[in-house]
Amino acid sequence: MTKLKCSGALGWKMGRKGFESCVVSPPDGCWGRGAMAGDNKAPGAAPAGRGRFRVGDVVHLVQERHHLRPLGTCPLRQDLLHDGTAAPGCGVHALWGLGRAGQHGARLPDDHPLPLPCPLLRRAGQAEVALLRGRALLSRLLQGGAVQLVADVLFYGGSGFTIMRCMSFALENSERKEGIYSIFDLLKYNFYLPFFFFGPVMTFDQFYAQVSTRELRRKDDEMRNIRVHALLHVGAIIAVDIFFHFFYILTLPSDLKFMNRLSDWSLAGLAYSNLVYDWVKAAVMFGVINTIARLDHLDPPQPPKCITMLYVFAETHFDRGINDWLCKYVYDHIGENHDNIMKELVATIATFAVTTLWLGPCEIVYIWSVFNCFGLNFELWVQKFFQQEPFAKLEAKMSEAMSRRIRAVFGAANFWAIVLYNILALNSLEFALLVTKRLLLTGFPVSTLSIWFITYCGVQLIKERERILAIEEEKCDKAKAD
């Protein structure tokens, strides 16, 4: 290495590997805490004369802490890593080199002194390290492809929802009896920014009716409700961020060896938590988007129903917008009133075929579609079966409470069918098979019956809540009629 001596100035020396070739001799009195790099004395004992400080020390310390290296360069030599407390204010020249380096890594282009007074160097130390950490974080993001990942998510998300919006526009345009919609209506419908990337999808007839309203009026306390929902969503975003960093419910199922060591209750709770976590993400995302849309006097689809409140396949969906779109153009159009078993079978097959094409055909999507299609049809088959004699007469003789208890028993089994049919898409088929085996075979009868009983109690609470809401809705309807 080359030693550059200067008085009150900082010396630069270009080398093959940038910083590691540069050694600086600060003037007398310019010492940080502890011994300088290359000094053999104990920390805190500054030498009387000049000492040496390597520019690569600070950069290498930050790189080691963040486990990365500058883009386009080799890692700095290991023998340059020294005590990070030494001379905290004598590395502004490293920041200068990073700023001049660009995307080709740390390069020092100048072979002449850079006049910087020593007090300025001491004061700038902490700011320099903070900026170096920012540079290190940016390097990590670029090396990890995070920017490209975000771009891909935005592109494919916007493209997927654009397809559904254009199909809705075309179908509604073909059914319009008087004239056709203009291209400007399509542009407004498709490129409305809050809905563009991640939905929710509104059918074109609903969107057109709402944006064509000339008199814009808000209901009583609507702005207060919007503010309350906005604050709730901010709290939900913080909660989701905490879950993402400290709860590994999405990562644990990938380690099947560790999963095999868990108890039956832990596996069941982990499978249930996976669906709840996915619902929370969807609810927060759609909740924020809907809050913004309500400021524009729109009434968008509501966030999805919580998985805890679901025990029938007919109400299972994680996106009300897509569910409304599929029901309007496929499911209800083919199935009509959903009383005929064959029409219902054709309607569900067509619905999940469209869903499979939209999600992207692959093995796991095929399996997910087949199981959920079967679950939706099996509900109708069981309902039709128990409507036959003598089951219809037996239910008519039962009390309402007893009838609800029997339905809750089947609802509890249906709840776990919904969980198992959906975690294979959220995690993996192997994890779904492991949970199914532990709940139905290995854990029978203790774990199976105990979990079934707990779920039965939960379904009873859901049914009671539905009954109360139905009574309140009936009272409201009578009050409006009077």
C-alpha cells in the first residue's frame, strides 16, 4: 500500500480494489476514540505523532454487518476489518468514493488530495455511517431483485384485473339494448387507479351507474365513518407488519420434519392461522382501497368475510369483487336458481374452469379447483338428500334448537373441509396431507373428536350471531315500511 502524508487534508490513492488501497495520514490532533487502524497501542492511547486510518475500514464494517458487497466489485479484504469505534469521524472520503462509484462499485477516480478540515470529519462520522447503511440496504434490494419483484407484481396484477374488467365491459355492452358504451367509459372503468392493480373488481354496470350520478350527496356521519375506518386500517397495517416479522405461520409448514414433531392441536391451529392470515391481508388491502374509493362517492365491494365466520362453501371467497363477477357472468347465468343438481354441477365446473384460467393453470391450482368444486356440489347433494322423506318429516317434528344443533355438527365438519381444501393452495399439498392425516387418522379419536367439538361450539356462536342479525334486519325493514 501507499502511505500519503498531508497536513489538514485527506489523501486519495487509486488502487485496483478501490478503498483497500488507500491509507490516510491525518494531521496532529485528529484522533477518534481508541487506537487508529494499524496502531499497536491499547484503545484510548492515541500516539503522539501521526497514525494511519484505512478508508476501507468503515465500508467493510457496514458490509460485514449487512452481509453484502458493493455492486460490481469483489468483497473487501478481511484483514482490513478493525475496531469500529476507532476514528468515527475520519471516513467522509469513503462516502465520497461511494457517491462517485455509481453502479460499478467502489472506485476512487482522483489521485490528488481532497482538502477537508479535520473538525468537519469528526462531526460527519455518524451521518456517514447512516448514509452508508442506506447505500448498503439499496445494494441488498437491488442484488435481491426486490425492485423487479415489485414491478412484476404490479404488472401481472394490473393485467389480470384488466382482463376481467374488459370482459365485463364487453358483456355489458353486448346486453345493452340502446346504443353502446363509449371508449372513454372503458378507460375510466379500467384505469381508475385505486382499483387498477389489486382490485376489487366492480362489474361495469355497477361502476357506470355510480360514476354517472350527477348529484353527489353523503349520508349522515359518512365522513366520520370514513375517518374511523382509515384509523382502523392503519392499526391493521401495523398489526399485519408485526405478524409478518414475528409470526412464522407461512414459513413453518415448509419444514415437514419440524411439523411432524408438533402436536395435533398445534397443526390444526397452524392450518387455521394460515387462512386467517391470508384473510387479514386481503381485508386490509381491500379495506384501504375501499376507504379511498368511498371518498370518490363510490360504493365498492366489501372486504371478504372472515374465515372464522364461514362454514359453508357457498359463502367462501377471499375477494367479493371476483366472487360477484363470477356469480353474475358464469355461476348464476348457468345455474339459474341453483335447484337442479345437473345445472349446478355444470355451473360450478364452468366457474372453477374460468377461475383456474385466471389464476394460471398449474398442478396445485387444478387440485384446489377440483376440491372446492366438489365441496360446493357436495353441499347441494347433502341438502337435497335430507329434503327427501323421511328426513324432512323428522326435521319438521324437531325443535328449532335441535335442528340447529344437527346442522352445526355438519357445519363443523364442513369448516375443516374448507380449511384443508384451501391451505394446499396457500402452503403446499404435502402440508395439507399431513394435517389431514393427523386430524382424521393418527389423532382419532381423541384429537379428532375434541377439535370437532370445539369447532361445533364455534359454529353455534356463528349461527346465533346470524339469527340476531336477521332479527335486527327484519326490524329495520318493518320500520322503513311504516
